Amino acid sequence: MGGDNPPYNFEKMEEKRMGIDMKAFMKPELKDRGTMEFPGIERYKDAKGNVIPFIIKRLSMKEIKEIRNNYKTKEVYRDKRNGDRPIIGNNGQVAVINDYDGDSAGLEIMVEAFVQPKLDDPELMEYYGVHDRLDMPNIIFPDKDDFKYADDCLMEACGLASKKNDKETVEEIKKMMSGEGDDENSFDWMWAHVLWQKKGLRMEEYAMMERNVRLAYIASEELAIKAPLNADERLARGFLKKK
């Protein structure tokens, strides 16, 4: 009888028709990415004098994004001359300043990822008299070179390592900060990258901003160099003072 026939599974039929096997996308390593082992540093050796290796959890992009989001805040950009009212851009949206504590986010990622040594081990923290686990990376890796090596291992394990040669990147940024090339494009390129790194501001968001809003972001950052303020920075600071 017709009523005894099993119901059609249209999703399965469509899947079969298109020749797609969903099992091909079911990868155990994506559920648990496991760990990676790296050579340790001379500072830490076992009882036999062997350097203790680093073991680092391969955090997923989802886990990293969640950590980074915990260190992002938004603040409405207000007009001080107009009753502290929010500034509305030409697109009709309230202008906001996105702040991102990249340093703390990076430390949190390191603490979460390191399995050996386990940076937030209670016994280890008690020994060093530390209450905030984000202080531990700088205690366990007090030397600049050791910290950089540990961070490089972390970046490699989590798939965050830069594919660009560090020397090339440094030279490129130095060139732009020295004013070579197209001044306006170089200035915007540099600050788009700075704000992305320090505040988590996406480059497409930066590109869509009005010039005054861009300058407000830029003026909120202190350059880590002693060079005189360039024209755009002076304009930015003047703009903020007026507000």
C-alpha cells in the first residue's frame, strides 16, 4: 500500500544528486586540534639536565576570537561642544571608538594555550606570589628573547604565524613612517594596520570612516617614537581639543 512507503528524505536525495558526501567534511582534528611540541629553552631543565620541551594547545580560531572579544570595548564618540551628544556620521550611524587591549588578549591566549609549562598552575602561581594569571607569561619568560621565542611557538601552533618576512615588514613600515612614497596612502595604510593590531578595528571599517573620525582614532594613540608630529597628527590633536 502507498501508506507503507517510507517518507522521502529530500535532503538526502539532493545530497546524492550533487554527489556530496558530508562525511568528507567530518574531520576529528577539527573537533580537537590537539597539541604541538617545540624545543624548550635552556632556563628550564629536568632532573637529568635535559631541556624541557614546550607543549602548546592548538587553539581554534573560534577560541582565539572569543578571547579577543573579551578585550574589546566600544565607546560612543561625543561632541563636547554640544552637550556631550553622540556624533552622527554621514551614514546616519553613531560614531564609536572601538578599543582593543591587544596586549592582555595576547597574554590570555598564551596562558590558555600553554600546556607545558602550564602557566596558570596554582602551585606555580603560589610559588611566585602571583594572583593574576596574565602576569605569569612575563614571569616564566622574563627575557625578551625567551618571551619572543615562546610567543613564536604559540603563533605557529595556533596557525597565527605571519607568512611575511619580519625584516620585510619592518622595512616597509619604516619606509612609510619616514614619509616615502604616497604620503596620504602611506599614512592611511600605516594607521589602518596599527588600529587593527591595537584596537581590533577592521581595515574595511577604517576605510569607510569619515576623515575626522579617522583622525580621532589616530589621535587617541601615542606613537612609540620621538619623531615630531606630522601634519595629520597635529590636525587630529587640534580636532580633539576643539571637541
